Amino acid sequence: MRRVGLMALALGMTLLVGVPARAETGQPRTAAERFERMTPEQKEALRAKLREFKALPRDEQERIRANLERWRQLPPEERERVRANLRELKRLTPAERQALRERARELRKLDPERRAEMRQRMRQYLRENPDKREQILENMRRWRQMTPEQRQEVRERLRERRRR
């Protein structure tokens, strides 16, 4: 159910928010203009998503609408950060996405202060070390592919290095 909601939100954001309209470049200014420029297949896909959205419970629809409104209120640089995160998420394998969802669930279980502290520390680290981002992502991918035994072996090697 959440997956359909997220897909509907993403598609709705694409249609409703789109790229900032610029008359001088010939880009459509309104949702109606964007819709008119869609291919028949795109229009049908959008209609299907709308039907799925309308089939959702009212509270789920409201949650999606609230998310869309929050999206509209974001400053452009924050929107771009979200878009970049979505691009990265799409590059992950299904197994990697599942592992990420599990980690997010674990993070949500933490008390709000601890969760905010962890996010802030990671953001600060990535700001201070932008060159490390790809390496961190690659390390996380390799870690997720390891068996529990391999992970334990890596932990032991790291502990041993720290002792030296």
C-alpha cells in the first residue's frame, strides 16, 4: 500500500511540480500543458496511477497530499538534494534497497535525539569529506553482500587494528 502511495506521489510530483516553467524555452507552464505534451502511453500511466491513488484509504491520500505540500515548500537546493537521493536509491539493487529500508526502520526505533544526532554527524562527515561519499557507498554495498561470518571476521580485524 505504501509503495503505491509513494509511486503515486512521485508521479504526481512529476506532473504537478515538474521543472520550473520558462516561457522562453517553450516549457509548459501548467500541469494541463504538461499533460497535453505527454505521449498517450504516459497519459494512460498517469491515469492508472490516479486510479490507484483514489483507491487508497482517505488517510493515506491525505498523507500523500501532505507530503506533496511539504515538497512544494522546500527550497530549491533541498529539492535537488532529495532528487539526488532518489537517483542514488534507483541505482541500488532490490536487495540493497531492502537492506536500506531495514536500516531506516532501525533508525526510526531510536529516540528522536539520538536519531537526529546520528544524522547530523553523518551529514557533517560527508560535507567535510565529499570525496569519501562514493567509497562509503561502495563499502556499504560490499558489507551487505557479506555473509554473517565474513562480517564477523571483518569486525575482528578492525578490533585488532585498533588495539595496535
